[in-house]
Amino acid sequence: MKRVMALLMMLGLAATLPAYEVQIRHLSQPDFLQQVFADKEPQPGLLPLRGELRERVTKVLGHPYRGLRLRYWHTDDTSAWIIDEKSKDMPMTVGVAVGPEGIVDLEILVYREPRGGEVHQAFFRRQYRGMTLRDDDTLSGDVDGITGATLSVDATSRVAAMALVLHQAVMDGLPSR
């Protein structure tokens, strides 16, 4: 009986312990930028999200973006964006590089969910290369999902589309600081 009581007490205590945060860092910000720009020196920029651009970003994400501006890096025709987007319960940090022909690179920099981390695998991320935006701000291609990672796949696709919208805004000459 003492063992049963001890076990019940331990289980009760275990239920009150905070859940640990899963955080897997796949690539650092400097390593992502080095991978994208290689020997070129990118210039930093700050893009304000207001007016029509904010509306487009809200439409692409399905919710308002919490920030008022976004930091990015660019050369003459390529931009790199690092964006946090909620997956299931936690945000994931995604790096997206966009060039004249669409998405050049997409990396999962930090993944914080206990499941669905397969989105960082190369076989999945390669699907986004070359994608552009359709007139309705959706991705130009289909993305094959991953069983058990539907919300992470959706979040990755939203970030990819958002980066394309932002790249277009920068290349069209929206003011940035």
C-alpha cells in the first residue's frame, strides 16, 4: 500500500512539473547568411510592415504578423529573411532566401516542437526551391506533406510565401531603413 501511495504521489508531482521546451537548432543566423551569400557582403535592411504590405502579409499568414518591421539582408537581386511562425504550439524560426527566379534556399534554423521536426530535412526543404508567387499570393507549386507534421509543413509554406511577398516589396522599391 505504501508503494501505491508513493507512486500516486510521484505521478501527481510529475503532472505539476513544467513541460520542457524542445529546441533543436539546425543552423545559426550567421551560417544561414554565409550559405546564402557566400563571398558577397549582404547589406542589412529594415522593412516596415504597413498599409498594403501588412494586408498582404496578413492574408498570406492567415493572421496579423506581430512585428511592425522586419530585418532582412540583401544584395542587388537576392534577399534573405529570418521569420518566426507558430507551428502547432511553439514558433519555428525559418530562413528563406529569394532571388530573381524565386526561392533560392529555405532552412529551418530553430525547431521547438516535440514532433514534426522532419521539416528540417533536405528532401522536404528542396521542394520550395524555384517557387514563386501566383497572382493570389500563394506558392506556385505544390508541397508534399509529412505525416505527423501537417502544422509544421503549413507554417513553413506560409513563411515561404511571406518571404516572396517581402522580397517583391523590397525589389519594387518600398522604403526600407
